[in-house]
Amino acid sequence: NNNNNNNNNNNNRNKEDDHQRLMIIKEILQSEADYVDQISDCVNKFLLPLRNSNLGDHICKSFPVVFCNIELILSVNTSLLEELKQAIDIENIENNDTCKMAIDIALIFLNKSDNL
């Protein structure tokens, strides 16, 4: 009877751990998607229109200061987001192995760490 109680406690703890990992995985994915959207808006709605305007060279010369590497940041984070989406089966996320997903996400960040 004592073994059954221990098994039940372990199962409940594992379910709770899985639920917490799942919430964290969803938050990582959503945070990265939001960040890419915001950087993309900055590039597409601000930088590119300014670059294509007739405001003069004095404004364009300040672009490197104001927009330091923003297009590279967008590219790297878009790639990161796509890799995260591939590692996380969004449509079946509730049924996936959260430990494997967490490890896959960690490996993606490690592989991208030089670019982040």
C-alpha cells in the first residue's frame, strides 16, 4: 500500500512537472514570436520607409547608430523562431514529451548562441 502511495505521488509530481515544462515551452515560443514581430515591424514600418525616403543623407547617416544590426538581429531571430517551431509540434504540443522538447530547445539555443 505504501508503494502505491509513492507511485501516485511520483505520477502526480511528473504530471505537474510536465505541465510546468509545457507552460515554459509555450512561453519561450510566444516570446520569440512576439520579439520577431516587433523587430520586423521596426524594420518594415520604420527603417525601410526612412531608408527609401528623400529625407537626406544627414538622417541616413544616423541609421547605423539607431538601427545597429537590427536587420541581422531580425534574420537570426527569425531563423531561431523557425527552428523552435520545427522542434515543437504546436498542433500536438499537449501530447508531446516535454523533456525531449526542453532538450531540443536547449540544443537550439546552444547552436545559435554565437549569433545571439
